Amino acid sequence: MAEEDGDFQRDEPHPDDREDPVSGELRDRVRLAVIKIAESE
């Protein structure tokens, strides 16, 4: 498994950086959704 992980990192050294802005939007949406669910329960 270590070898596979190494190959994956070579193909995408910084996958988080690529989707950083998208992740930010998703995080905000998830927070709002979680808050709404928590309040409804």
C-alpha cells in the first residue's frame, strides 16, 4: 500500500490546494446544513 500511496502523491502532489476554494464553499454549506439539522432535532 505504501508504494501505491507514493505513486498517487506523484500524480497529485497537492490535491487539497487545487480544490481549496471549492472545499471552502462545501465546508460552509455543510456547516449550515449541520446547524439546520441540529436545530430541527
